Amino acid sequence: SQQGEEDPQALSIQEGENATMNCSYKTSINNLQWYRQNSGRGLVHLILIRSNEREKHSGRLRVTLDTSKKSSSLLITASRAADTASYFCATDARGNTPLVFGKGTRLSVIA
Amino acid sequence: GAGVSQSPRYKVAKRGQDVALRCDPISGHVSLFWYQQALGQGPEFLTYFQNEAQLDKSGLPSDRFFAERPEGSVSTLKIQRTQQEDSAVYLCASSSTSGKGYTFGSGTRLTVV
């Protein structure tokens, strides 16, 4: 079963625009992570935000976490064609448990 | 090694055949995870090792699936009597400690015909 639900399922934007993806989850978490997957490849870890954090930045990425609403958002600013990929959120429940992934958002950035 | 290595990259198996998928994690990474990813879906958890101990195998879909990591390094996922519904990408990931990001391999794409 998959705990996270990303929204939207697919997103198409022009190069230079910002892309926002949302993730909702069901149970209490230790941390929430975002991953990127290019077609036919493995997942690449982008950023981790802990349950006691509300916002985190890494380069052009900004992640927010609202534990009261059990939701997170990933913002990619000034998008590039190379950002075209699927983006997944994954949650780590309290304790030593494996990550549970959502179904992903397919982002297409058009040059 | 520098990353997580999986082999083979692609595997075509006839229905009923047994297959073995290999994962070579990052040296020193204690935790190793196997996931199954169907087309257009997110990765689904299969099983998890901490060193050589298999701590969670709740995601294995049937008793045809078996995983091992006998020396706490390389892991093998074995699928016996493959069925068409086993067709998927099998991803391996490793992590140095709990609560950290995972490093994924490129996966093995299994096609059962």
C-alpha cells in the first residue's frame, strides 16, 4: 500500500516557470523525503524534512511540511527542461521503518 | 563502490522460470531495501535488511519471493516460478542509518513472457 498521495498526477509547464507539487499522507511521520526519477532510472534523493521542521531549502528547491494537515509541498523555482522527471514523496514513520512512497507527479518542462 | 549496483539491468523470463536479482549496496551501508515498481506507479516496499538480518519482509507478495543478504553486504532477491504479474522494475536501495535518505540503484526491469 502507498501512504503518500501526490497532487497533481501530471504537470506541464514552460521553462522558467515555477512548479509546485503537493503530497498528503495518512499516519504520523518521523520525516518526509522527496525523490526524483528520470525515465528508466533509479530514484535520486532530493531533500529530507524532519517532522519538527516547517520549511527547508536546497538550491532551487523549497519544501514545506504541515504536520497538522499531514501534507507537504515541493516547489521548484525557475524550472529547466532537465527538471522533467517524476517526483515522489516518501514518509518514514516513527521508529525504524522503511520509506513508504506515493504514486508520484510527472513533471514536464517544455523548452 | 560509488553507488548502488544492480544486475542484470534487464531480465526476460519465461513464465514458470526462477530468477535471481542482485544488489551491491554502497560499502558500509547498514540498511538495504528492495522495492517493486510497476509502470506509472510509485515504488512498493518488499523487504528490508539491517546488516544480514531481514527485519521486515511484509511486502513480499507471495512465498515465491525470497531475499537474502548472508554477509551483510550483497543481497539477492529470488523469484520462483515467475508469473506475468511479477513483471516490474525491482529497485534496491541502501542507507547508512535510519532516518536518512536512500541511495537507489538503477533497477532491474523484469519482463515475464
